[in-house]
Amino acid sequence: MDRRKFLTSTGVAAGALIVSPAVGMASTSNPKGKKRRMALVGTGIRGVNMFGRDLLRNYSEYVELVGLCDTNPGRLQYAAGYIGATCPTFTNLEEMIKKQKPEVLIVTTEDSVHHEVIIKGMEMGCDIITEKPLTIDEVKAQAILDAEKRTGRNIIVTFNYRYPPYRAKMKELIVSGLVGDINTVDFHWNIHHSHLMFYMQRWHGHVNKGGSLWVHKATHHFDMVNWFLDSEPEQVFAYASLDRFGKNGKYRGKNCRSCEHTAKCPYYWDITKNEHLMGLYVNNEKHDGYIRDNCVFRESIDIYERHAAVVKYKNGAMLNYSLTGDTDYDGYWIAFNGTKGRLEARIEGYPGKSFAEMIFTPIDRYTNEKPKIYRVEYTPDGHWGGDPLMKDKLFKDPNMPDPLGQQATLRDGVMSVLIGIAARKSVATGKPVDIKGLTSLEPRAKRV
């Protein structure tokens, strides 16, 4: 099944309209007691685990899943059984929307086709809940902006990294003025190379599929900083490199299952021991040729392992950022340096400890004021306890209060990917890249 049959016609006219920035997000809730009709497009691991099965298990009182759609009919059939769905399944998006009439479309497809699905859904009357990243380049981002303007539909980007309780606490402390006006942010994220391996195995290893980790992974991080600073990026300068995987490897095969180097390769992984992944991917390769356990040393890999960037914000703040995949460590630390002091948080493991620790150090140490420590417990649920909080807002009660602005809009989604897109362009050109001009959105000193 190709994407043309899947969509029949996307209606994408990239860059055809110049629009003003989208602001606000109307509620997608229905009258009390009526379930909202939702459909899921993309039945990969994120779609079936985070949004499919959990939707039926935890939110069936509030949401009715009326359709599942995927270009791979075998994976679609397996996903329906795994989720426990009794709704119809479709390999054609337009057919599903016409027959099932969902109010909301949940998009969990490959990143490179997010824009096609989002635009088709809006044109056919659906509001959108989309997995991050919103899209992978500025042309596709503009096409989505144009479609939102044209159709009047609403888009929510699922930035679950805003929702863990300790991040909410950090936001509260910053909003309270604890550190004063923030001048710089230090943010360094480390991915163990055995974790990075799984990106290299999949379609994520190709820029034209996932936009590189500058977009697919770092969109989370950039959105967090945009949200914490309550400002938008103005200019980006970056470096990046690929040193361990791809063409740098000593061993090379078709995939792990058929490789003759399994005894020597440090990244050999036996997918046949995972029943779920076998049922979802391996048993359905015949339909579309997608291989889940690709060789991490295939020469076509063109994303990066090491990333470093400086981001200048419209309000004058600067972000010093790194994403390091070539390391034996999983975790991160972030620090906000302001006119009244420094707020620092460090998270080890993935997710690691049962609490997060934040340390505030006053800038004026002559008062002999000691650093203050804040600890916030969080549950072991997905993404440090953030997933259930985000999904309660999405599915249980869309009208619940959101004093910290944790639910992300289309504009938030665009601004986060534009940092990664600009970083990618900066790596290629060796020059700083302005955010203004990439799309019709002009960066604001203060988010609205």
C-alpha cells in the first residue's frame, strides 16, 4: 500500500498561503455524557502502546475508538488484536474518515508523513492530536500552518515531557520569579549508545524519515526550554557528527536476524525473543518491506550521534544545548541562570530514581544563604509520570484547568521543530540560521 492510495489526495500546497500565527486552541470536548469519537492513524509501537491500548483500558468511558488505519494491513490486523479494538480497520485514510466520521484524529505515523495525515484529517473536518515531532522540515510545517488557517481545525501536539510533576515544579519556581530574569540555560542530554542503537535500526536513522535526532528527539528538549522560558527562538548555530554507527562500523549485514557477525558485533539484538515486536513488525515485512532490526552500520544512515547548539531567544536569553548519543550514560541535567540565582535539576538513569532533585543557589552568596533543595516524587508510569497526566487532559477532561500551559498548540509544535531544522541547516552550512523566514511565524519575545 503506497501513501497515494492511503491518502488518495493530501491537499498539501506547501507555502501556497502566507498566514498569521495561530494562537489559542479551542476545546475538542463534547456535551456531558457523550463520548468523543476518535480514530488512530499509524499502528506502530507508539500508536498501539501509548494511544491504542491505553485509550481503551483507561478512557473508554470518555472516548470511543471508531477506527484504526495503517498502510500495512498485516500490522493493522495485529494491532487491532493487541489493542483489543472492535472498531473497523482501514488501509485508506479518506475511506475511514468518510465512513467512521471521527471528531478527533490521533496521528502516530512515521514523522515524514505527519503533515499529509494532519492536513487530510483537518480538510475532512477532524481536530488533530499528533505525536511529536509535528513534522520534519519547514516546508511541511508551513503546509500544516496553512491548512489550520484554511480549515479552522485544532491541533494538539503531545509534548508529554511538559507533564512530569518535577518539571511542573520547575516551571512553578521559574514563574514565581525565584531565579529572576533568566539569562542563560545549560541543557545537556545523554543517551547511552546501546539506547541510541534502536534509533539507528529503524527509519529514524534517515533524515528524510525522522528529520534526524535534531528533530525527532530534540523537539522534546527544545519545547521544554521554550515552555520554561516562555519565549521563542530567534537564531541557532550548531555542530554535529556521526562517529560510531553507519559507515563507521566494522561489521555489516542485512539485519540482525540474518547477520553473520552476531558473535562479534557489540550491537547484535535478537528481535525473535520479543513476541510483541515479532507480531507487529517481523511477521508483516512482506507487506511494505519495513525491517525493524536493521543493521546499525548500514551506510545509508545519515543522522548524527553528537549534537551541540547555541540558541538565541527573542527575549535575550541563550540556550547552551547538547545531545550526546555516543556515551555510556543515560540522563540529563538542566540549569537556569538568572538575575537572582541558579536553579539546577539533574536526572540520572532512564527514568532512574524515584524522585527528582532541584537545587536553587542564590546569586548573592555574601548573605551566606545556603542553597535550597526541592524534591518531587513521581510515579513509575510512562515518561516519569507525565503520560497519565497528559492523557487525562486529552481524553478524560479536555476542559480541566491548565495553569502552567502544559498542553501544546500547533505554534508550540512548529517552534520546537524549527530549532532542530535550523540546527540541521547550520551544521550543513557552518553558519547561524535565523528562525524568522523559515515559516510565516515570526518569533515572539513572549509566547502567547
